[in-house]
Amino acid sequence: MSNNKYIEYSNLSESENYIDHPLIKKKSIDHRLYQTNIVNSSSGKNSMVILPTSLGKTIISALLSADVLYNFKTMRVLVMAPTRPLVLQHMFSFSSVLKILNNQKIFVTGQIPPSTRKLIWNNKNIRLIFSTPEIIRNDLFESRLSLDDFGLVVFDEAHRAVKDYAYTYIAKKYLEQSLNPVILAMTASPGSDGIRIDQICEHLSIEHIEYRNEEDSDVKPYVNPIDLSWELIDLSCDYKNIVHLFREILKEKLRYLVYRGLIQKKNLDYIFKSDLLELGKVLQRNLQFSVTEEKGQLYSALLNQSSALSLMYCIELIESQGPYSLENFIKRMESSEGKAHSILLKDPRMDEIKKKLANISDHPKIKYIIDLLDQNKFVSNIQDPNNTKISLDSNSKILIFTHYRDTATHIVDVLKQRQIRSCRFVGQSSKNNDLGMKQDEQSNVLDSFRRGEFNILIATSIAEEGLDIPEVDLVIFYEPVASEIRHIQRKGRTGRRSKGKVIILASKDTVDMRLLYASKRRMEKMRNIFNTKKTSLKPMKRCQISLNPLTEKELESLEELLEKEKTNLGTEDYDFKLQNYKLLAKMKDNKFDDKYLSNKQSRFDGIINSKNISKNNNKLIDKTIRNIYELLVREKINKKTQFDIRYLSDHFSIDYNIMLDAIDQLQKEQIITVKNNSIIFNKIPNSKEQKYMIYVEKILPGKASVLVNGRWHAELNYYDYDGPRNILKKGSEFMARADLYNNEGSFCIRIKEVIL
């Protein structure tokens, strides 16, 4: 398919300042010159679109999708994003502008069992699919999915397409399977590292780049000015004294490492966290393969390296965050069982530091924020005695970004003491006994913020990428970020509908200043890279594919069905239900009982409600697979090879759906056979030497944790590995000849030869 022919038949045009297209709802998309320019120049090519946050990357992807769905009625479109909330957001955005039936689109999650996902992929009536990349990678790897009939694949947050992230494997398979692959990669910033940008372009076979910033002529009319300022904060003598004590201890640890030749830098002031992290990898690797006599010295070096890292972290906390965050970290050190922390805490200077912390005032950054809010009359005049709701004098919304949850908690506490209504916003995972926020909690907080129930949101990095954060008038960086990607994402939270303001707080003569200048340098470097990168990209060879557009009759029929859907349903909550129940109907011949089918139906109901999406399901399924397998091995020793499904249900206190998914996987691996509600245990995985795909998940002392063929978690002991050492590192993936065996309940792999 030639690019010129594609553009010639494109149905994108301007009508009364709205986009006019057969598959775009009337007056749903405002006409913006830069968006139509990008769509027309990106059609039919593997393109990377780099646009600041809030300038409509999703609209561009929807317009390109509409062109493919209209011009090639047998082709489909896949839209991916890194997180489920972001995928849902894309799905709702597409649904609001595209003319597409509910049973022609679907949101695929890990909650849908693999056998059912295969039915989805084989159903050609489903033309628009939304998913996270991990699901797509797994199904491609297991040959449940082929991308040969996809006319467009959208990679959102494409800056992640490096190393072993799922995007790289998906792009590779798409290019192999499709005669006419078209990729749309979207990001607010791919970074300033030229090598990283080259890798992204290579992994996604990018042929064309569309880069815009706020100063470009076709973008400028749609961009509100953002006033960005740096506020440099002075630290008091009390703070500097604490930093001095930490640096004394730190220098002792660094000298130990330098004198033994473990770090080559002689000037201790130029040894950074990255140097220590790299040293830690080397020491851990050497420990695995060293003789017993050498381990003592390596352990000592590792203790000093670990202590030095903790001290650097302490210095960063007191300089950049304040005493609250540092005190919490010291408490965690005291409750940990780590030897490095234990040795560090015995240093008498640590007692002196703790005494000083008890008498030190809040970080000056907190004072700056309070003064700023007082000046703008954010303090309530009316205090609600029940503390249920406080009316604020200002309607402005403020978003405060901080890297640390402890700091976010402390800022909220300080603001509440002053009757300033605010809320903390963090991710789902729990860290250091700090419970994360579930997706429904996140949604409720954002809805309350949008309604004005509180005016100040204090958020960690979760608010930087993807989520539909309401428009804010002011963004405050509690600390600078070196990453230009994160800088652009934070900044993009303001200035969408009106003039915005960004304030970056930085403590003078601290790590803050290094991050501040690093971010500025990287922003300038990124612009320069894209000015030269466009000329080095090479076009792909594609097969000529004839246009096969929807006919007038088909378009009329589509309009009638859409109207009927709207009339009959009257609500968007129906999305996906119809198609999912059709899939369930096809499962009638499944060997499981009615309870199984009922549970599956409940799951599909849950797809519509994002509250039911659990990020832990895949981990639970993997764990259940291992537990079932180990139980079956033990029972086989007792000469028992057939079990009723309820036997497993009674044996494991696990969600019934999770257990059934685990059974599905075991059956696919031919470890078991399910027949008439009974499980027949066939075999232990074949221990005969064969080829396996190995993914290194974690490097541990004396062994590694690996994923075999994308499914089995196994231990790789140092004495079971006969291959090059340089590829045995976290995140590496390689093919190997190996055999599997069971060692006292642990599933292990013995690698005989790495296939390069």
C-alpha cells in the first residue's frame, strides 16, 4: 500500500470547524490544523508522534483508526497502553468519537482466561481492541493471537519501548506477521538520550517522526501560556549540620571502596548513586560464582556499598524532603533485619542526628507552600466543626507533585491543620506498610477533586502519566525531576484551557540543583536530537493492499444499528456486554460445570467496571499453578493420579476463578487433562533436554529467578548454568537447551547451552 494512495483516499476533512469523516461522530472533534497535518503525514507509515500532554494524541490515534476501519473493512485496530486505567481511558475516548458498535469493540484484560481470549482474537467481527501490552505479548508468545489482519497498532507511552518491555516483542511479531504493518507510537517525550531514542525507533521500525512543542506555528493557537519559575530554597544551619554528619559517615564508607579499587574515582565528591548501584551488581554477581575463601571480603564490600547507598538516600531526604520523611526512613532501618542498617545505626553519630531531628522545624519548602496559599487566601474562613467539608475562598485547583509518599502524607497533614482541604493521591501498590490506593479509591479522589470538594491534590508519580487528572491552575514540583519525560508530563497538567503556572522548588546547594539543571539540559538536548533524527529514518517495504472501504449501504446500516443501540440501551454501561455473552455462548461445550460458566459470566460483568480489575490476578494465577502442580506431584508419589475438581477447591483457600484459570493453563501445558469435572495428572514437565525461552526476573545470591517459556517460574542455581556470564542479568532473555527438575519442592532448571 503506497502512502500516496492512502492519503488520496483519506476521508478526513474540515466541516464547520469540526472533523468530518464517515466513522467520526458529527461535531465530536474540533478541527485543529496540527492534528490533521499529523494524521495526513502519518497515514500508512510507522510513525512516532511526540506531543506535549493535553494536545490530543488520543484524538490523532482515533482519527487514524477511523481511516483504517473505514478504508479496510476486513482489518482491525489494536490500541495498547501500559496501565489498565489508561487503557480504559482510551476506550472511553474512542467510544465518544467513533461510530462503532458495542459488539465490535472490546477491552481485553488478564481476568479473561486464555481460552476465551483466543475466541476474542478469532472473532473477526471485533474490529477495535484495547489492551495492556503484557496480555498481547503473552498471547502472541503462546500463538493464541496473530496480528496479520491488524491494519494499525497503537503504542501509547511509546517511550517504554526499550530493553525487554512488552512493546518490543509485540512490534517484532507484528512486523513478521502482517503484510502491511502500520504502527502509531505516541508519547509526550521519548527522552533526551540519543541511544535510547534510536532503540525506540529501531524496536518500533519508525519511518516518520512528528514532533511538536508549544512554539510550533500550527500548535501555538491551541496552547495556553505556562508561566514556569524556579524557587530556590535556603536551608538553615540545623539542616546543614545534619547533612555534615551524614557526609562524614558516608566518606568513610566510600574510602573503604576506593582504597580497595572497587570504585575507580578518587574524588569522593564525584561518586554518585549510579556508581554504587553498578558496583552492587558486580559484587552480587561475584558472590554467586566465587569460592568460599573470597566471600568474606565481598560481603564486607557489599555492606559498605549498601551503607553508602542508605546514607546518600538520607542526605537526599533531609535536603530535599525534610525531617518527617527522614525520620520515617530511619524507623524503617531500625525495624529491618539488614546487617548494613544494623551497623550503620550503631554509629554514635546516628544518635546525634536523631536528637537534632527531634528539634528541627519543617522543611522550608513546606513554609513556602503555606505562605503561597495564605497569600492566595486558600485558608478557610469557615471551619466545619464536624470536619466534613470546608469551604475554600478560592476556586483554583493546585496539584503538588512529590516523589515520596511520606512527604505527600506530611503535606496533607500540615494543610489539614490549617483547615485547608486537600487529599493525597498515590499508586495501588503498598510500600513500607503504606497501603496503596485501589482504582476505585483513585477514581473517587479524582471525581471529588473535579467537583471542587477540595482544591489541593498532593500526588506522587502516579499522576504524571496517562490518568485523566482534572485541569489545574498551578502545578508545584516539591522537588525537581531529572527526567525530561517526567518534567513534561508534570508540566502538562496545567495550561489546558487557560493560562497555567508551574513552580519548581529546589533547595540550594543540594541534589535538587543537580536535578534541576539536568532536566533543563535534557530538554534542550531532546529538541536538538529531533531536528536531526528525521533525516536518518528509512522507509519500510510493504505489500500493495487494495482499498476495501465500507459501502454506502454498510454505512447506512451502521447508522441504523447505532441509533437502535442508543434507543434500546440509553446508557454507555452496556459497552462490551453483548459481545462477551456471545463468547460465553460458544463455551457451552466446556467440560466444567454450571458454576464455572456462572463464574465466567460474572467476570465479564466485571470487565465493564474498572473497580473489579485486579493487578494481582496474574501473580495469583502463577502462584496457584505452582501450588496445584506441587500438590499433584506429591499425590502421584502416593499413586493417585485422578482428582475431582472440588478436591482442589477444598484444598486451596483461593478464589474459585483464579483456580480455574490455573487449571486452564495446566491443561494447555498438557500437564493435566480435564474430563467430566475430573482432573487427570499426566506428567511432570518433560525433563528431557529441549529448547526453552528464558527470561531472567531477578538475580539472587547464588541463584537467579527465571521465567521459562513465559509461563513457569523456576530457580536457576549457579551450578546449573553453563553459559556466558555476561547475559545472566536481570531483564535478559535468551534461548537455551535445558532440562527441568524438581528439587525438594522447588521447580528448577538446568541450562546446558545458551543458543545465541
